[in-house]
Amino acid sequence: MKQSVTLEQIQDFKGKYPKQLWYLFFSEMWERFSFYGMRGMLVYFMVNEMMMKDDVANLQYGATQAFVYAFTFIGGLFADKILGFRKSLFWGGLLMIIGSCILAFDPKAYFFLGIGFTIIGTGFFKPNISTMVGNLYKNGDARTDAGFSLFYSGVNLGALLGGYSCIYLGKFYSWHVAFGLAAIVMTISLVTFIFTQKSLGPIGLSPLAKDGDTKEADKSRKLKEYLTYAGSLAIIPFIIILVSNPEYTDIFMYIIGPASLIYLFYEMRNFSLSENKKLIAALVFIIFSIFFWAFFEQSGGSLSLFAANNLTNTVCGIPLDANGVNNSANSLFVIVFAALVGMIWLWMSKKKIEPNTLVKFGLGFLFLAGGFYVFYYTKFFADTDGRTSLDLFTFGWFIITFGELCLSPIGMSVMTKLSPQKTQAVMMGMWFLASAYGQYFAGILGANISVASENATNFEKLIIYADGYKQLAIYALIAGVVMIAISPLIKKLMQDVK
Ligand code: GLN
């Protein structure tokens, strides 16, 4: 296939960021708007419109989140093997639009059908756009992490806007319009991608398409592509069954992780020892990130109950809803500080004092521990009704945000650096699969904390939640220390990758 721009031209860009990063930034921003917009409506909609009990809605919510991230592994797999990143993105985006249109049409009657489309769609979209960001950079380009940090502020800008506006429209105006908005912004995301994808040159084309392909090869590639599209539609009924019965989530989670590992080990037979060492290092990052997300994702679960029951409603004297703050403070802090953190890494790399990825990960856990310790510390500011300072709580999110910025964009970046080209999207999928497990464990952790506080007074609840967060702070601290301690070992496995 003839390309107007070559990979070298893209990767030899001048300045801080390649221009293609901005295009991917906007596609991802709108996709996350749609994704977080829907995510923010789910529990509320299930409880208030579908009349589900709180715990059932929570479990179902956990299941959707776990499935969304689990399917990024499968989306990555098909991108690596058949579709390439671009067609995967297009297909995923299309399914997400269909899913949100179904929900906009009749959210109650077709709830799980709409969710089913969204799960598969996100699976094809999410890992592959992140992998393409990595492909804009040459191996070893010190600007890569800064690029992922910028991309990550796009993620959070979308999350902030979507998370606030969709639920607002749904609660006060109409659920049809709220889900419709998710469909509209997803369409903007896809259109942005379609109009700018030419600038990506050869990045993300099908791995099966080669210059000078014979008609036969072309035909066989197309057949595989159509089978992938048809297969992804055919599994939607199964997804609906799995998601609408949360007890199946356990079984699914027991299977998908080990299956992905077996697949990776099977793939490893084709790679050199040096490549395999890097893949093992990538696995270490992935495993640690499960713990990170299990704690971090308390935000959608136990922290939202904590916010509703035990927090006041002003930040720096401004009246604000505690749940709103719990949902959006983190995104806002990411937007404000992602570029700054990116600039700090660039500045440090120029001075040759940039910490390596392991130390950054370790720092991520230390910040996480600090944030959860602040959540714990709120108990010392409580009144007799068990309400405590939203200011201090917000400060906790401020600290955790730096942890997230040390781990999440950098994790995506290092996945692209540690995987051979042929398996990049699968590794990115595994990175997000760790988030699926994080979501899954977050639900269990959160449920344990909330079960312990059943029949307790509001003040006792505060104490139980706060003490639970102290435990999490201690575990995060241990994880951070372990990560930094094993860093020399993993550094060896990473070889030239920093
Ligand atoms: N908030 C980030 C995003 O949506 C990371 C999510 C995750 O990996 N759990 O991209």
C-alpha cells in the first residue's frame, strides 16, 4: 500500500510532540467522554430506573467494568493478528456508537444489549489507540513518556466532561438524551479518527497487508477480517448473558487471566531470549498494576459510599457535592498536572537524572499510599454525626493523582517499549486486563468494607471505612517498597529500555 508519509518522517518530528499525537488525543478524548459518561450513569440508572437493589447494581456495575477491560486483551489480539490497529479502532468505535444508540433508543428494554455492544467496542478501540501513540516514537526516544502523559490528559478531559454532563442530563432531563449524547461524542471521536488517520502513514495497517500482495493474499486477508467482524457480533449474546449474571463474572475472571498468560507464553516461543526477558519485565509491571487499580478503583465503589455518608459538602468554602468531587477531582488534577509531570520527566532526562520506569512505578505506589493515608486521616476531623472534611478528602485525591501519573501513562508507554512489534496490542490488552482484575478486586475489597459497616451508626461507619483505607495505605506502601527493591533485577530484564 502506498503511503504519503513514512514511519521515519513521523518519528523524526521536531519539538516536544508529533502532530499525530494531537489527533489521537482528540479521538481518545471523545471516546473517553462517551465511555465515562456511560459508566457514570450505570449504577444510578440501574438503581433508580431499573429498580435493582444497591448490591445487585454494584455487582453488575463491577461486572461491566471487568468485562470492558478484559475485552481489551481480545481486541488487542485481533489487532495484532488480523485487523491492525486502525481497522480495530474503526470497528470498535462503530460498535460503541451502535451500543449507545441502542441505549438512547430505549435504555431500559435494551440495557444489556447496548452494554454488550459497548463492551466489545471498547475492547477493539481502547488498547489499540494507546499502542498507536507508542508507535509515533522511535525506540529510546526520551519524549515518549511525555507524549503518553499528554495523551493521558486527553483521556481525563473526556472523563471529566462526560462524567459530569451525561449523568446530569440523565438525572434532570432525559435518559434518552444522556445516552444519545454518548452516541454523538463517540461519532465525533470516530470522524476525527477517519479524517486524520492518513497522517499515520504505515502505523496501524493490517499486519497481513503487504506491498505487492497477490489477489489471493488480498482475498484471504479480507475473509479473515470479515470473520473477525462477524465473530465479534456473534459473541454479543454471550456477553449479555455473562454480564447480566454477575456470578458468571467470577468464572470468566478465573479463565481469562490464565488463558492470556498461556497465550503469551505460547507466543514467546517465537521470540529471542532478549525479547522474552523484556516480556517478563512487562508482566511484572502488569501484575503490580493490578494492585494499584484495585485500590484506585475504590473511587467508583466504597469511596462513593464514603463520600455520600461521611463527607461535608464544601471545598475551600465553595459548596460542592461530595460524590461529584469524588468522581471528578482526580480527572481535573490529571488535566492540570499531566503536562507538568511530563515536563519534569523531560527536564530530568536532559539532566540525565530521570528515574527509570520501575522507580516511577514504585513512586506511584508511594503516592497511592499517601493518598489513602489522608483518607484514613479524615477520621480525626469528624463531627459527632460522622461527617468529615471534604477539603482533606480532595487533598487525598490530589496526592493519588501524582501516583496515577507515575504509573498509568508510563505503564502504557513501557508496554509499547517492551513488546516486539508483533505482539504490541496484546501486551497493551494485557495491561488493561490488569485493570479488569483491579476492578474486580476493587469490588470485593469495597464490598468487604461496606459489609463490615452494616447496621453501624454513621460515625462508626466513618471509623470502619477510614481504618479500611489505612490498611490499603499500608499495602500500597509495601508494594512501592518492594517495587523499588526489585528494580535492579527487573532493570536487567529490560536491558536497553529505560
Ligand atoms: N483512566 C484511564 C483510562 O481510562 C486508565 C484506566 C485504567 O487503566 N484502569 O484510560
